[in-house]
Amino acid sequence: MTAIEFPGEPRRRGSNLEKWGWIYMRASGVVLLVLIFGHLFMNLMVGDGIQAIDFGFVGGKWADPFWQWWDVLMLWLALIHGANGMRTLVNDYTNPGTVQKLLKGALFAAAAVLIILGTLVVFTFEPCPAGAPADLLPSFCAA
């Protein structure tokens, strides 16, 4: 038999992770809209459009810390947003137990690996490596 909560009874104290997950999904969704459309506008509408997107374009863009942080924030929010959505689906369509724990663990591991690798790529990307042949370097690199 389950207990019925009456309006006059004090509510349980403690952290409500589902509530914070719900709030995160709404807030991150709004921020992601701004980040994604800003990303698309800068990449497709400014300058020469889609024809300009190549290795040199990405290298030039990631030479600016503003765009590095823009893309990393977009990466982190999108991966956590997606993993949280998948976690909700796992909760809805599996029974509590070993399978649910394995699926949630796999989601957490995949999101963590992608966040770490993506962040490393953005912050360690070197478009002008030392010792590279000048004909292989983008035009903005000093030979």
C-alpha cells in the first residue's frame, strides 16, 4: 500500500534530481538554440558561405578563444542534453535493475568520452604545426 500525500503534510526534503534534470533540459534547449543558430549563421551566411568551409576556415575560427569556447559550450550542452534525454527514455522503457543500470552506465560513458575528446580537439587543434611543409599549410600560417 502506498502512502497518499495530503496538502497539509510537509514535503520530503532532499535533492530532486528529476526536477533538476527537467529544468536543465528546458534551459539548455534555449541556450542551444542560440548557440546552434549563431554557429550556423557564422559558418554559412557570413563571408563566402558554405564554399569557404575548409581546414583553413576551421583553423582560423579556432585561433580565436571566443569561438573555441562557443563550440565547446555547444558540444557540452548538446551531449549532456542528449544523454539526459536518452536517460529519460531508459527510465521510461526499462524496469529498474541490471539492464537499466548497464544502459545508463553506457550512456554516461559515451557522453563522457565524447565530451573529453571533443574538448581536447577544440583546445589542442594546431592548424600551423611546426615543421610541416609550407605547401600543406593553410594560407594564414606564417611559413
